[in-house]
Amino acid sequence: MENFSASKLFGLALFASLSYLPSQVQGQAAPVALLNTIYNSSFSLTPEQISAANLSDDIVFRVNTVINADRSGLANGGPREDDFYTLPGIHNASQLKPGEVLKIQEVTDTFPFAISAGTTLSRILYTTETLNGTVVPASAFVLWPFASRKFSATNGSFAPVILWTHGTSGFFADAAPSAYRSLYYGDMMPFWLAQAGYTIVAPDYAGLGVGQSWDGSEIPHQYFAGPSGARDAIFSLQAARTAFKGRLDGKFAVMGHSQGGGVAWATAEYVGQLQNKAGSLAKELGDAIKGYVGTVALAPVTKAWEVGTFATVMAGMRLGSIFPDFSLDQWFTPAGIARIDLIREIQGTSSVAQQLFLNSPASDFLKPGWYNGSHHARSFEGFANPGGRDFAGPLMVVQGTQDVFVSHDITSASVEATCQISPDNHLTYVVVDGYGHTPLISATRLTYIQWLEDRFSGKTAQSGCSQVNLESVEGSAQAGHSFPQWTSGLEHSYLNVGSVYEMGVSCLRFSLFFGGTLAVWQDVVMIINGLEYAGRITVIVGYLILSKHGA
């Protein structure tokens, strides 16, 4: 008979204990520690930064607080500390084409994240291109469901894919949704879609996540440039299909909110252009757009300069990467340039931008006549704003009447202009009475999910434009005021509903009897942690212990 080591005997003992002695399995709670609600970050503006940007004590407090909150929400310290975002060595970077895979993290360790139970996270680095055609690296995540949704018309066993384009998170590397513990939108969008059986492919956008190219140059996030975001989206899907061969080759729909709503709409336009072209690019991207079934644009930005001062400043900050003849002093006052310099230095997010630019009159930062003083604003509108063009339908646009960021009137005008250009294409305009920018995501969920199910099921959408008006049963349009706390480890697991830390007391006795080491026991604890009934993982635990420790 083969001689077993103490670890092997412990594995067998564990197997026997969990299999045949379920009455001996008792719950033991994880260690508990008081949750310190101080943020997991200690950022503070320096006196020099405060002076250069002419910040009041109130603004200093706001910026420090927001940055520490933002950084506490990052997994693994964010892109500047997470090795995943480090570019692999490329000897022929100049030969790369957009849509190529650079790095695959097939199964991301989700311990630092706060994603839905039953889902699996993957991340990739891939190539995309800026508006001027420069190929740059970018990042994206893929969120896999526990089980894929099945439709009668689904192609084989492929999972239905949602190409998710996120709203404004920020303007620099740390603002990548793939780096956030909640993937930025959390339960509002990617989590519940995955729980509904959809696979989510989500680009971070160029400049977010991977902040520098191979030569060390900064990658600009071309904020509100719809075609730029559309390329990021399509190329991320192309790369994901290559990275996970055979798993994402079925049907897909595009969905986005706010900035991402505009990107989603622009993606529908881009797909339409590719479908109607016979050139080399259309041929190369044929597989990338294969299986397209439609787009949902939630509160889409269709007029870049109408969102607010902070958005105008942040979009203007990157105009030099689009127009070589543009300089900041053409639009911005010295005070505006000083704060742009500050947000660049501290890599501030959208929340930081709002604190810096929404607490003073726009005239403090923008010069009089900035819009008409040069060609740049109108030229940008000519190609960057979605709407008023032909598109690959069907398209659903969802807009709230009380949206303070994206005006209902502006979205309505964009819808009307689009219907005039493409009257026979399918466009459904959903107007949500009394709802604002973010609450409409949850409020209209049943409406757009049914629309998506019809598309994935192969149901033909009627041609032409139509409008649907929605009202709340009780008239409540409030956004939630709760938020997920940052937690560091098992000692705070009591905050998570349903998180149970169980182990078999008899297993511990067997471990000690057969000389099981602390390292072996820690393996068992890690495996069992979070499972409601240890007896359900009998074979898994026994196999892993025997395998890892020399069986």
C-alpha cells in the first residue's frame, strides 16, 4: 500500500469528514474587526498646488475627500500599481493593427473586487486607434455569467454579448472601470446583466487604464469624441473574440449610458458605415461586427458643449490631440489653465473635475467668445457628436425629462434630426417623465431588456421612428444614497450579506491528529470561506488538498 504523507492523510480525513459526518460540520464565524470608514488613501494637495490653482479651503477639502474616496474604490491600487496594466514587450509596435490582443488575464482574482457572486471576471489589453489613426494600447474587461441566456434564434451555444460603453469616469489612467472594485457601474448595469445571462465586453476607452504607449508618450482620452469611443468599442470586441476563441462569436448588442450612451450611438453609426463599405477596413472588421442586433443609448451625450462647464473644459483639454493648431490659451483663462494643469498632475476623476469647475461661474475658466473664437468647437461638433446620421439599426434611445446633464430637448432634437436623415430605419425613442440622468437606468430596465430580448430572439423590428412615453406608478424618481464600503479582508466579511465562514470542527481535529500544518489548514479555510454548506464541496476540497500537497 502506498505511503501517504500527513498532508495526504489530512486530505482524506477532510474528504471523509465532509462526506460522511455532515452533523459534525459546524459554523465558525470569521474574525471580526471594526470597519474604519476612513478611506484607504491618504492623498492631500500640497501648498504649492493649492496656491497655483488658487483653491479655497472648501475646494481643497472637497478635492482631497473625493480623490481619497475614488482611490479607495480601486482594486489592487489601480492601474499605476496593478501589474496587469503593464504593457508586454513589443518589438514591432509600429506594425500592430487595431483590434489585436496584447495580454489576456483569463481569470482575474476577484478578491480585491466586489463583483456579483456567480460571475467570472477576465481582463485584456488590446490595440485600438485614436481619431488621427495612431494605434495605441487599451484595456477592457469581460464579465461572464454563471449560465448563458438562451434564445431560440441564438447561434448555437454562443453566449449573447452586451458591448457595454460606460459613462464618464474620468480622463486619466486610474479612471478605468476595469480597475474599480465595482467595475464602476456595479449593480446598475454590468452586474445585473451578467446575472441575467449576458456576457459583458466593456472597453475602458483609450487613455483610461493604460496611460502611456510603448514609447512612453501619454495616450489622450479623447473625451466626447464619439468616433474615437466607437473604435475602442468595436476593437475591444474584436480582440475579446480573438482572446476567447469560440466563446463570444454569437450575437451582440451595444449599450451605453451618458458619455457611453453617445459612444453607443456612435458605434451604431460606425457599424453602419462598415456595413455599407466595401473597403479593406470593412473587410477586416467583418468578423468584429458579425452578429450585431442593435443598440441601446441611455441618456446619450449628443452635444458635447452642452453638458456643463466641467465637461467642456475636460473635452477641450484634449483638443490638441485632435487639432494640432489648438492651444489651451485660445479658449481658457489663466485660472482655467491652472486648474487643468492641476487635474492633470493629480490625475483627477470626473468627480474631481466637477469640484474644480462647477463651483464657480463658467466665465472664470472660459474666455468670452471661446466657441466662436476659432474653428475648433464647430469642427469638433461636425464629426464627434452622434446623431443626425445614418446608423445600423435597430436603435433605442432612452431619455429622462429631468436630466440636468443631458437635456431632454437636446436629445429630442438629435433624435428628430436622425429620423429625418434615416426615416426608414428603426429608432424607438423612450421618454421617461420626471426622471434624471442616472435613475432612469434602473427605472426603464424592463423596457430595454424586453427590447433586447426581442433583438436576440430574432424578432424583426418595425421600420421607422416611434416614441414611447413612460411614467412612474408612484412618481418617485430618487437616486439611491447608499454606497459600497471599502473593506480589506475577512475580518470585515460580516458586512456582506450571505457571507458565511464555515469549517468542520472534526476536520481540524483530523488535521492536528495527522500532523496537518498551518499552511495546509489555511488552504482549507480559503476553499471553504464564503460557502454556506461545506458538505457541498466534498470532492473539490479533497481533490485540491491532495493535489496541491503532493498526491
